[in-house]
Amino acid sequence: MEKTKSIAKKLSLRVKLGFGIGDLGGNLFFTAMGFYTLFYLTDVVGISSALAGTAILLGKFWDAVTDPMVGFLSDRTRTRWGRRRPYFLFGAPLLLLSSWYFFSAPDFGGNQALGFVWVTVFLCLLNTAYTIVNIPYGSLTPDLTKDFKERTSLNGYRFSFAVIGTILGAAIVLPIVDIAGDPHTGFSIVGLLFGVLMAGTILVTFFNVRESREAMAERPKEKFFPTFLAVFKNKTYMKLVAVYTMNLTALTFVQTILVYYFKYIYHDEDMTTIALLLLLGVAMICVPISVLVAKKIGKKRTYQLALLILSVSCLLMFFYAHTVGMTFTLCVMVFAGVGIGFGYVPPFAMLPDVVEVDAVQAKKRRDGAYYGMWTFFSKIGVALAGALTGAFLGLAKYVPDAAVQTDAAIFTIRLLVGVVPALIFAAGIFLIRNYGLDEETYNEIVKAKE
């Protein structure tokens, strides 16, 4: 069969850069919350690991309401700024303030119940602010281009900036806390700084990106529940979102426990920053390489390769890192960085393909609903990983900030950085194997619309 030609024009460099920079703040938030929320709540705010994990889980369950709702509303928003961009403008200051306030928790004087209520409420507020900005941002992709390969290129720019945000979110928190001298003051500064960066980058996107006239002209009339029922019936989408959720769940186990690993196994908390810089520096280099690889072997195979590298890396951490030593661990971080870099672009290049095919076949657009549920599922995975990490540490008799931990606590830390995420990554490889929306199939379906 003759290969179908590309069906959309190329995007300008300004649009790609303007769109991409918005995810610098988005991934800064995601990374900082993934790596440090549980640690901040247990070792700085002073609530138990079980309560901290529960607060994180409740914060994500709140997203069960806000994520789909914001996606649904953004599909139906019509203003002179577009349907997605107003959420950037008005969500940015809320994101700044809620980030600052959450990381400036007061002293609860050992009152666990009061501390739990406070962090749960303000974590929900912070998550809501992120949702207001992030769901419309993700929904912009199919509004900007319908070209199969151009979406890969567009998301290559996006995740080049995302890696920068990830590096900042992972690598500068502990140095800032150390410079501040007091962890409470240090995390407050982190919250303010990150809030400014998140708000600033999404405002750059607001001023540099415009939605297509075609996207603006479409006015979905489908009601809330039929819209989301259709999303759940899309088997291709559900398979993709399940794999992405597994990916993030496994990464969250690693992110959450890594600082504990260096602090209690190597007794060198500061080396966490070095390890993360290696991990994410390699990932940043590999993002543009992954775009080229995906154009050669396909998005699905590139994604499977990324998950395989990450699974092997986790197994190496479990079986060897604690005995071989720090140098070996840093080498594993470099290897895992390849997997991180190769795993950024494919799912976000595959998602708009699924959304566009649905729009063609159903003759109606549900972009915001798809992206809302995408973020919701991923947040549930992240929340479960965070909550289970806290629960497992509690069962293993982990004592916050104690110099010596029990053997059970040390073994649990190794499991959570190794075997548990490795099995989840492997399950993702298996589940995505029958994903069939390749370039030829996509172009045939979309071309038929013309």
C-alpha cells in the first residue's frame, strides 16, 4: 500500500518554543512533588509517613473531580484569547501563591491531626491550581497540528523544556534548603521560587501560541457524562493511558524513595542531587535523539525501549547498588537517564493521534475530556505510589530523620527503588505491544475526512 502523505503544515519555531516552555513549569511541579512531597511532610512538617501518604492520596482523589471538569470546560470555553489560553492567564497567579503557601507549613507543635488536615487542604488547593493550567495546556497539542510526525517534533521541544524543569525540580531543592540553614525556611523559599517559575513559563506560552481557527470554530454539544463515557469506550486510548499511568506510577516509586535511599543506605543525602543531575542531564540529551529514533522505528517501539531500560535499571539498583557502592549507582543513573529521555516524547506524541482519530470517527471533538482523564489517571497512579510508599515505610517501622533505621526499613527502601517499579515498567511493555495506531493507519483515517 502506498504510504499516505503528510496532511498538515509545519509549525514555526516560535510556536514550538512558545508551546514547549510551558512544560518547564509543569514538569518542575511534577518532579518537585514526586521527589520531595513525602520527604517534606515527614521530615520537615513532622507528620507520620502513613498520614503523609494518605494526604497525598486524598489530594489526588480530589483531582477526580477537578481534572475531568476542567477538561470538559476548556473544550467549551470561547473567548477572544481562545479556549485554552485564558486558563493560563488566570491560573498562573493561583499556582504561584498555592505553591508558596503549601511549602510554608506552620509549626503544628506535634499535633498530627491538625497537621494532616492542613496539608490535605492546601495540597488539594495546589493540585487544583496545577489542574487549571495543565489540562488546557496539554489539550493544546491537537489544536496546533494534525500532522503525525510534526506532533513528535512539537513534543520534542516540549520535553526538552520539560527535562530542564525536571532538573530544576529535582536538583536545586536540597541545595536551597541547605543554604537557608533551616528546612522550614528553605522549603518556603523553594515554594515561592517554583511558583514564580511555573507562573512565568505558562504566561510565555499564553503570549506566544494561538489555537487554530478550526479548533476555535468547533463547539462540542455533548453533555458531561456521555462525553466521558465515550472516552472510556475508546480501547486504543484506554490502553495508552494505562501504560502511561504504569510508567508514572513506577517512576513515582523511584522518585519518592530515592532521597531516602541516599540518606539511609549511603548516609549521604547530598549525593541525591548529584545522582539526579546525572540522571536528568542524560535524559535531556536523549530527548531529541528519541525524536529521531521514533521517526525511524515508530513511537510505540521507542516507548517500549524506554520502559525496558528503566526496568533493567531498577533491578540493578535492587540487586547490586547497595553492595557495590556509590560509583555503580551513579552509572545506573546514567543508564536510567537514557530510559527517562526516550520515555518523555512517545506517549505525548501518541495521545493527540488517538484524540484526532476519535474526532474524525465520531465527528465531534473531545480533546479536553481526553486530556483531563489522561491527567487524572496519571495523578491517581502517582498518588497510589506516594501513598503506598508512605504505608510501606510505616509498616517497616521507618522513623523520620533517625540516623539508624531497622533492617526492614532498609529492605523496604530497596524494594521501592528496585523490584516494585521494575515489575510495573515490564507490565507496561507487555500491555502496549498490540497498540496499532501507526503513521500509515493514522493518515488513512484522517485523510478520509477530507
